[in-house]
Amino acid sequence: MAEVVLVWEMGADMGHLTRLDALAKRLVERGHGVTCIFCDLTGLQWLYPPQQTPPYHLLQGPSWPNQYAKLSRP
């Protein structure tokens, strides 16, 4: 099967994590190898308690914590 890399580095909210997590899980269920690269891995703490791990590979991407870019308008 295919090797898939999902990357998202923008935004300070966690909506993108939940969407990409769902997509990654579905791809793994179909037999694909999946790696997710996020700029902030701390948001995954509320998706996966300490005793659980995602069913895909995780990598820390580059992060500039004082320069979040918001894509939505107030």
C-alpha cells in the first residue's frame, strides 16, 4: 500500500488535529502507512491519554510558538 504523509503547520486551534487524526486513522485501517507532522504535538494529549498512542507515526515539525497564524476571522 501507499505511504502517506499528512502535514499541517498553521493555526493555533485544534480543529486541524482532529480532522487529520480521523483521516490518518482511516488510511491506516485501509492498510496504508501514515506519518503525521504537526508543529505542536501537545494538542494530541487530549486525543490520546498517556497510555494510548496514535495508530500512525508522529513527527514534530518546526514550531515558532510566538507567531501563530490564524486562518479564521474574528
